[in-house]
Amino acid sequence: MAGHKRRRSEFEEKDARDRRASNPSRKTRDAQAADKASKDSSHDSTEGGTPSHTVSDDANPEKEAVWTKVESRGTKRKREIQKQEQEPRKALQARPAIKYSPSSKPLNTSVKLKDLQALILYILADGSAPQWVAVEQRRAFEKVVVLMVPGLDAQLFDLFNGGGRRSPDEYYPSELNTESLPDSVKPFARVFTHIWPVQNPGDDKFSRIYSPLSAILDVQLPREDYSDRSKGKGKGQWQKNQTHAAERKKMPIKRTPITEYLATKEDLLLNGYVVHPTMYTTPEEKLVALKDRQDTHCSTEDGWMDTHVDKLEDGAVPDDEIEEGSMTAGRNVLALDCEMCQTGTEKTSELTRISVVDWDGSVVMDELVKPANPITDYLTQFSGITEEMLAPVTTTLADIQQKLSKLITPRTILVGHSLNSDFTALKMTHPFVVDTAIAYPHPRGLPLKSSLKYITQQYAKQEIQKGSAGHDSREDARACLNLVKLKCENGPTWGTSKSSTESIFKKIARSKKDANMNSLSPKDETFRRSAVADWGNPSRGHGACADVVFGCKTDEEVVSNVIKAVNSGEEGSTAAEKEVDFVWARFRELEAIRGWWNKSKTADNDELRMNAIALAEQQPEEDGTTDKKEEPGASALDGAVRRTANRVAEIWDALPPATAFIVYSGTNDPRDECRLQGMRQQFQQEYRTKKWDELTVQWTDREDQFLRSAVKKARQGWGFVAVK
């Protein structure tokens, strides 16, 4: 029995030894791991340039161990910052490029003007990387110059063969080959390698074309609450947004005074107002504005009236005179609306009726006005004015101006919808304005504006402008007043779309330059600046938010001012000529000579159009003759194209290195689309006011198909991209 137990014990000890050999103890495993870690540490330290040796006490018990030096968090952070500061310098040393490769990712749709805008913002601001081209060394770009050249189309480059594009896929660009191009456009091939088909924004369903200026110069703002789960947001985020929206509805609404909605100088300029002199703060600004008003025949010498406001402070009301919770903030609020007719051969708009109501809706003024020029169209379907109504009227515009000058004080706020049109008819300026077209912006932003009828129905739940007898100016004035009261009651966000737009110049102005991207001191921060060079006075419209604005009368002036802008900030320039990072400009002579520049409702813009046609027609041809025909012949068009191409090349030659140069045409030939749109509009007006057998225009499915085809053609533009 004892022998049996002894043999069993020997077997158990042998089995235990075998298990220990195949599965080391925890102490043994820890020792092996420590030995491996010491070897790895020694290897890493040797590679990093600082030799370090960890010696086992068992192997050499007499030699001391040498410990590895570990950096502090502050030292690591400092090294990371130094590395980040070196990255922009390395990028600046590299050459930037915008490349297209036929073997790159296939294009699934046509390149759009918004893609050109995204390319601009990717280079200068915080835009997303484009998918249709590859941008190399984005931080190395110094400037971006964008030139709009209406009048360019593919036919000028001989890109059509048998009625179709040479490329098998209409989304892809065509290569510019100097040998195959006409002589008039060969300068383009010296600058650009490809011509891109670029689609203009529009709506095929309703046969509409949107502004090519807005597509580049107006940036879509992101929605604050994006609750669409199908676009990347999970259910938890969607529920969170819904909770926040419900909480905001429960929050008490704070009543805001009407002064919160006064239009700023930039708002007035963007919406085409003639600005009151007191809104300019410096003598230099006032002098420039006065000269512009004289050039556009909007000065007091041309019959215009500036209300009696010497300085903006005169409109302020002391706090002790303002009742608590008052929406008027102690101001005298008047809402006005005007009706106009068309006069003369130029169909100029002139005043025929003015209605003014006070804050309570009571009528303060309601007058019919006799235009100075012979009336060609009473616009009865809109104005409600007839020949019989104006026959006994002797009141003139000067009489109305005199009455308004007594009625309006520095503390008066004028309310209306698109008041710039009313002020133009009244030939009047006033600094304190609340425009419901600005307070209730269109969802797609400028230049689009929501109609008074729509926003009144949408937000005030009221129907106006019903029937075919025309508008009632008193009703429209009261509707504007009610919309302003709703705005004051419900707060600034009432009536504003979740997705709106802002000027690209504002967005770029918030972007730091890469050279000081990592600067921790506000004093070292340098933000980007922009410039505009366009015909007329762009500061009264799309260029109001730019840092530098050049008004031009010829394409030659546009070229000169673009070169001046891109070379600003260099040695020899004045302190006022700070460096400009983004330039937008537009040529118009080719557009005018081809008849693509539509006749404008404003006299100053139409005068520019006529001057552009005259300039293009007076240019001598190669044989020394001058083509003065109303429609340009082949030689006149060829000369206009040649001058345009040479001017594009002249700008290119003057650009500094690392500058992106983008040229786009906007729309294609818009004449058929404009003619058909006019026919449809006339048909819709007559259909509401006349009998079927009295209609002068017929609109059937045939005309509708023609319009759709014309819109599709007009939306197809062209673009060029290069880097100097």
C-alpha cells in the first residue's frame, strides 16, 4: 500500500513538472515580458539617436542599469506645435496645382457653378475638397481670381461637330489644342488646357434659370438643426434635435423693438437702394457716393430728395421717452406703398399713386399722381390705375415730395416691401428703413425675393391682391405693417428660412491666412480680403460686402482694376492698398455685342448696355473699317471675341505665382428663353383679365416644350481653370 502511494506521488510530481514546462508560471511570464520590453526599449532608443541599455541584474549583477529618458507632456506639445508651424512653410515651398486626369474617378453629373464656388472656398476658406479635379498643395495658393465672361460658348471654340460635342460624354472637358482652334480664341489655349461644360443653376420643372452671379457670390448656410436621418444622422441625434426644437418652442418669446430690423447700409446696397448721405461716415465715402449718384442721374440735381436727417444720431430716442415693451421704441412708424405705370418709348416706371398708413393702420396719405411723361402702359392689372382715374389729376411728383418732406422726420421709420422700387419712383432716400423683403428673406437668398402676397399668406394668414382689378396700395401698406408687427412679437427668427445664404466675401473675410493659422495672438491674425471689378457700381449690389470695389465702364477698365487688385500689397503700394486674396470681375462687351445683355428696367444699367454696344461697334477691324450694324456681322463678332481673349491673357500674364485663375461664362444664349418667358407671362396676365377670344398671345403645350428646350440650352455654360 505504501509503495503504491509512493509510485502515485512520483507520477503526480512528474506530471506537475511537465505542466510547468508547457505553461510557465505568472512570475516566469512577468520576467520574460520585462526582458522583452527592455530589449524593445533599447532598440527604440538607439533608433531615436539616444543610446540606452538595460542590463539584466542576473546576467551582469555588478553593472548598474541605465534608465530611458521620458519627455514631459509640455515638451511633446512644444515639438508638435513646431511641427505644425513648419507644415505651412513646406507647403508654401511646393507648387500648387489643379489637375484633371481622364483616368480619375468618373463624373456622374455635369460640373455646376456651385462646384466652382466650392473650389474657391476649398482653396481660400473651409470648403470641402472637390471631386471633379485634384487640388495639390492647397495651402500654397496665394490668390484666386474669378472672371465671368458672358457671351462665351462652345461654338466659338469649334467644339461642335454635326450638332454634338466631340467628347463621348457630355460631362467631361474638351482639350484645347492651339492648332485646331480659331485664331480669335487661341490665347485661351495658352492659358488653359481644357474647356469644361458647366451647368448654370435652374429649375427644369418650372422652366426657370437662376442667377449665375448668385451661384458664385452667394454661399448657402448650413441648417442649424439637421434632422434628416437618411443623410448620416443616427436616430439618437435625430431625437436630440427634436428635443431641442421642442424646448425652444416652450421658451418665452421676447418682444423686440422695430429698431432691431432697420436695414444696414450693406443691406440697402445689396438690394439696390440709393443710400442716404448720412449713412456714409467718412468724407471720402460721401464724395464717392455723390459722384456715383451724379453718374447714375440719382442726385438732387436730377430731382431726387434726401429726407431732412443731418446725422444718424438725430433718429435716436432717449430711454426715458420709450415705454417699456414698446415695439415702436418711441419712433414714428409709417408704412407706404406706391403704384407705377410705364412712360415713354423706354418704358420707364413713374409714380401714379402713393398710400401711407401709420402704426395703427390709419391712412395718412393717399394721392394719385400725374406722371411727367406720356403714359404708354397703365399696368392696370397690377396697379389698378386707369386712364379715367388720372384724367383730372394735377398733382405732380414734386408736390408729393414736398408733402413727404414735412411728414417724415429724423425719428420716422419707413416700412414697405422692396422699398427700393418705391423710393426710385418717389426719387427719395431715407436712412431708417424696414423692408419686409429683407426681414422675410427668400429661402434661396438674393437676388430672389419672396412676394408680398406669399409672405402675407404664409405668416400673417391673410389673403391680399385678389381678383383682376389690380393691387390696392393701402391694403399692401397695411400688410407690410402687420408683417413687421409679427416680426416684433415673435422675434428675429420669425419668417426666416432654415437654410439661407451669405455673401462669399463675408465668408472669405472670416478665413485666416495659412501663414498665421497657428498664431495664438490676436495681433498676429491676418484675415483674407476680397475685391470686385464690374461694370456700373457693384457696391450697390453684389459687391457691397467686398473690401475693395471698382466700378468700371469698359472691359479695359476691368482688366486694369483686376491687375491693380492682384498686385496690391506689394512694394511701392500705399498703406491703403492692402493685399487682396480673392478677386471677382466681369466682362460685358462680348455679351452686349452678341445681344445677350438683356434690356434692363433701370435707366443707368440700360445706359451701360448701350455704351458697351457702341464701344464694340466702334472698334476698327483689320481692314480699317468700322461695323456699325445693329446686329454684329461675322467680322464684328470675331473682333469682339479676339479682344476678349487677349484681355483674358493679359490678366493671366499679370497674375503673381501660385494664383488660381477661373473663367466662366454663366448662361448660354438666353434670347429664346427670355422671349418665350415674356410670351408666357403676357399670356398669364391676359388670361386673368381678358376673354379667351381677346387674347393676343396663345400658350399651348407646343410653346411650353419650346420653353423647356430653350431653358435647357441656356443653362449650359462653360468654364476654364488654371494655376499660374
